[in-house]
Amino acid sequence: MRFEETLKSLEEIILELEGEELPLEEALARYEEGVRLLRNCQHLLAEAEKKIEVLKSEEDGSLTVFSLSEDT
């Protein structure tokens, strides 16, 4: 599942838990699903961060490509 789809599903679960009177068992099941989706979002963001590359301008005008994770 793509990040945007996962985030949308997570937002829907939050709205359900906040706005509706769900039976306890169903609320717990939705909460568990929300936790799973949250972890998936965190994983997808971590993977995206690893792939980010930043262009750094050198004094001579050239550009150097380096990974964001290597800079931190």
C-alpha cells in the first residue's frame, strides 16, 4: 500500500474512533489496525528518507550528490 493510501486509511480509523459509538471489540480491532497502519507509515517514511539525495553546491560551482542519511 502506498503512503498516501495508508495515511488516508489511518485518518479514517481515527475519525471512526473519535466520532462513533463503536462496540468495545470493534473499537479495539480498529485501534489495532490503526497501530499497524501507523507503523507502516513510519516504515515507508524511513525508507523514503534513505533514498533522499541532496545536491550540495561546492565552492568551484560543481554539485556533489550525497545521501541525507550520510550527512546526519
